[in-house]
Amino acid sequence: MQNQSRRVAIIGGQRIPFVRSFREYSRTTNQEMLIATLRGLVKKCNLEGRMLGDVSLGAVMTSSIEWNLAREVVQGSGLDAHTPAFNVQRACGTSLETVNLIALKIAVGQIDSGIAGGSDTNSDLPIMVQRALAWKLIDINNAKSFGERLSKILRIRPSDLKPAYPGIVEPRTGLSMGQHTERMVKEWKISRQEQDQLAYESHVKAARAYQEGFYNDLVTPFKNATRDTIVRGDTTLEKLAKLKPVFDKSEAGTMTAGNSTAFTDGASAVLLGSEEFARQNNLPVQAYFKDAEAAAVDYVQGAGLLMAPTIAVARMLRRHNLTLQDFDFYEIHEAFAGQVLSTLKAWESAEYCRKVLGLEKALGAIDRSKMNVKGGSLALGHPFGATGARTVATLAKLLHQKGSGRGLISICTGGGMGVVAILER
């Protein structure tokens, strides 16, 4: 490894519209979505036929036939086919982790440029056979004679033929992410009204951003979608209040389809490079990737499943001698409105910051007017592996428009992890 550290430029981002699952992108694969996304980015940055240093892509819901997803995407992207690529998976933090990995390679001088991104689809689920059936099929394939093969075929039972769908719960608790978040909102005493208000604001901000044309150069039309389809500029607090709880259906439940992210299909990607690469290729530097951090919580022993970003942010702030208020923009992933509000309350809690984060005082409150200013995941949607790169592209453009400043990205993930990052200009 070369002993040097270079500034890592964020040159631009691109994505296809984020859409509700099982609709516009029905029967569309991760590979198809990512190819469309990278083609858009390649065209936007005049990279046709160019060889980049590396490409890192990932998805959460992947099939075994997508074992070399990133490399297959590169070969259909318009880049030089000699460009290498590799897969990454860190649940909902996948594409923020891909950005981090490409940035690290650039920073130490291993490469001069690279693309990071991710995708996910619920419309092309990797449905498997039961393990019992898979093992029997292997035995059948290894049989030496027709008689042996037939005897093994006859051992297959009807119960073996039941499809195995991707898990939607945490294996160690048997609870879904939503059920875990219901526990968090009860612990932090987050009201239904607070959650609906945050969801409403997310839609209003996203709709306004579209009206202003903010997303015009960030979103590449794909299939029948020209813009994100989940955004509802006409939603109201009254409409949100009529929705029934979906995770805790008793009177104590506060989380609804309106204040939780919808199942979403989509893909996004970001081009990063050294300052010299940007200059040689006459490409603008929108912002710089400063740092990233990952953390995890022991949710099996009672910690909030989606509270790990509180820890990751505290570590990163300490490393850079920053306060939570030293940012012009905050991109906080809205997996659920209740999860965002729990995180904000935790940072404001002196007791939590002392016991969990090891701090002498609370990190404090943020200026909410600086949070998710162009809409968040509740409005735009959340294709698991694509959200990180979406937030990086959005934040980089915001900093570019402002001309200076610093932004914080915070993403919670399944498995009790969190991935966070700092961008600067």
C-alpha cells in the first residue's frame, strides 16, 4: 500500500427512478437496473470506452446466479471491458460502503477513479428451494446408476417442494425491522403525530425538489418511469392519520405504511476520482469524501436494532474533533420515521450519550431545517442497496450548489449496524 493520502473527489451521481415494487420494474433484475444506471452515469461524465480503476457494486436481495454482479454490470455499462469490479453487501448500508471502499483505494493511490453503487428489487426475488430438497437433488445428481437415482427421487416429499422465500425477519429474534422499530419508538416515547409529521415533511420536500428541477440531472428515465413514483406532493397529515398501524396492530401501535418506507426497486451510482483525474477529464468536483464509519449494536440483548448510527456518528465526530452541529446538511436515512426520531432523541439525551456513547454530555439537537432537504427515503423510496449512493449524490450536489460546507450521512441497516460518512466542499 502506498503511504499517501489524497483528497477523494465526488464527481457526480446518477440513478434510475425509485419505484414501488411489483410495478414498473416487475420482472427486472438488479443487473438490468444497475446497467441502466451506470450507462446514465457513463454518458453524463463522457466515460464511454474508458477504463476506470475499479467498480464496487452491491445488492441485498441477490440470486446465486448474480455471483459476479458488479463485473457483469460493468461489461454492459459502456466502460472499457478491462475495468475490474467487485461485489459488496452491508444490508441497507451497502452502497455507502461501496463508496467508502472506492474512496479508500483512491486516497492511498491504488487507483485514480472508480464507480460505487448498488441496487435492490423485490420484484425479482431470489426464491430458493428448501435445503432439504437441495441436498436431495445433489444426492440425485451424484447417483451412479438409474436405480440409485430413482430411489433417491422417491425420497422427495411434498413438504420439500415448498419454496423458500427471502427472510424478512432478523434470524436471531424472529422480529421484522418494523417490529424492532416499534420497540424503539415505545422506548423513546415517539408519538404517532411526530412520525406522521416527519413523513409529511419528507414528501413535501421531495415534491418541491422535483418542482425546482433538482433531480433532473440525477435521475435517468428507465422503462416506464421518468421520476420517483412514491413521492406524494398531495399528501396531508389528515390522510396519514387515517392509516392503520401495521407492525403493532393494537391501540399502542404507531407505525403505519405512511410513516414507514415502501418496498422499492431501484439503483444508484456515484463516480469518484482523484483531483488530478477530474482535472485531466475536465470533470467538475462537486464535493470531497472525507471519512466514513461503521458500528453495530447488540440488539439480541435489547439494544435498539436501528440505533447503531448513533454510535458510528459519535466515533466519527470524535476522530475529527467536530460537534453534531458542525454541518450544513444532514442526510439521515428514513427507514422509518420513528427510527429517525429515536436517533435524534438519543443524541439529545445526556444519559444515553454517557452510558452508550461514552460521552460526558449530550451531542445535542440538530437544525431540522437542514435535514433531508430534498426529501428522504419515506418519500423517495428505499431500494436497500441503492440508498447510500443516492444520499451521497444528493449531498454532493447540495454542497456543490452551496459552494462550501460540510454534510453528514447516516444510514441504519438490518443486523443492527449503521454506516455514516462526512462529505465536504
